[in-house]
Amino acid sequence: MKFGKVERPELIDFSLPLDHTDTASVLNSTKTTAPLSLYIGCAKWNKQDLKGFYPRGTKDELVYYANQFNCIELNATFYRIFPEDQFKKWYHKTPEGFKFFPKLVQNVSHLKRLNEEVHPYVDSYLANVIHLKEKLGTIFLQMHSNFAPKDFDRVIRFVERWPKEIRLAIEFRHTDWYNENSIATELASLLSENNITNVLTDTAGRRDLLHMRLTTNEAFIRYVGANHESDYSRLDAWVERLIKWKNEGLRNIHFFVHQNIEEESPLLSKYFIEKMNASLGTSLKLPGENPNELSLF
């Protein structure tokens, strides 16, 4: 993932911003006694990106990956609408408790840009992706970085039409969604009223995307390491912040690790899982903990 890549990451201030003032009230108003939903994983499972992760002779990369992690941020679904049979195959290849968090197809976000022509693509996509059944996590929509607030009316129509029984998160990349306070407030209200999650993206070159403004009882975090030693201390900071949010009522933590060079993503994910287990008392499996499994761990 090259988005937000910088040449000199050691010059970046990676400290997490303070919470937006509305985050505590959102968490307080959505408090529940439900158990913590903690999912941590990578963005891809293919061997080409995760070099060194798979033992020699691995025949099915998804089967192996899904027995190491409890989720995947499914970026493959951005490029085309997969048929329902493919989603059924993925469902049957993965163990109980595994979840997919698929990206909405680019026809919706980048080509048609939420105009009135997107609905057939959305309907076709959803008709197929629902075959993941209980393994379907939050779907996320990633807008192009040049999709600006001038098209806010498209966002309103899209959000209000989205089926309420399917969870959705949206990542806006144009800086004016966050720099203009009135727009940011209107957007957050729209998302919150429709139970749609505001994605948090932590990447070196776009610190403005760390708005720290939750709109639902879900922290959907896309973390992009810089292949630099600071990657680990940045994860430590996220552990602290997520503990704080959990204490304030957060019950859904969905954290996806990317890298500029993806092969290190499993290592960072393992580190983060270990830290979260120790801090929250959770018991997510540590990747590579089976001594009979040969991997980069």
C-alpha cells in the first residue's frame, strides 16, 4: 500500500491526535453489554505480497492465512464484482469465527463516484457478498482522494439508500472533509444517524486522516506502516488509545495492518495481537504459535 508513503519517515510526527470531542459522547450513547469484537489482520493473503509468510508447499494460501488470523481486509473485491460461488468458496475454506471485511467495488467509488448510476453495481455486489453469511464483517467504501465535499449530495443519497442491515464504513481522502469544520460536523452527523462508521487511516504522509472521530460503536482502523522502526511504537500508541475507548464503551475494534512493502504486515499484526491480548485480557491466536508451522515467525 503506497498511499501516504514518504521518503523520510523518521521526520514525521507519528503521535496520535487527541480524540475529537464528539467521540466520547458517541461511545457513551452506544454503550452495550455485548462482548468485545476484536479482529486484527492484514489486507491481502496472496503469496506475492506476503513473501516468506507461507511454509514451503502451501497449497491454499487462504486456508493457511485464515488459520493464522481471524480476519482479512479484503481488497480484491475493489477491482471487480466476484460471483456468488467465489464468496461461497471463501466461506467454506475459512474456520468458524473468521470474518471478511471487503472493500466495495471501484465502479461505485472511483468510476461512477456515487452518482445515480451506482445502484445496479451496489445491488449486484451485495447480492453476491452476502453469501459470506455470518463471516461478513463491515463492508468499507474508499472514496478517491479527489472526491470533494462539492459532491456531498451524492454521499447523502448513497448513505440514506444503503441497506441498514449491512454494516458499512467509509474512508474519505480529500482533505476538505476534515479541514472544514462545518462539513466535518455535517458528515459525522450523517454517518452517525445512519449507523455508518467513519474510517480512521493512519499513514505517514496524510496525518489529516487521523480525525479520531468515531461515528458508531466501531473503530475501523487502517494502519499503514512505513517499513521503519517507528512502526512498532506507533502500534503501542494504538493499544493505549483503544484501551481508553474500550473503557469508554467501545465494543467493536477492527484493525487492519498494511505496509508500503507488505511482506512485513504479518509481523506487525502478530506484535499488535500480542500487545492487545496482554492489555485487554483477550485470547486471539498468535500467528505462528504452532511449532509445526514453518513461517517467517
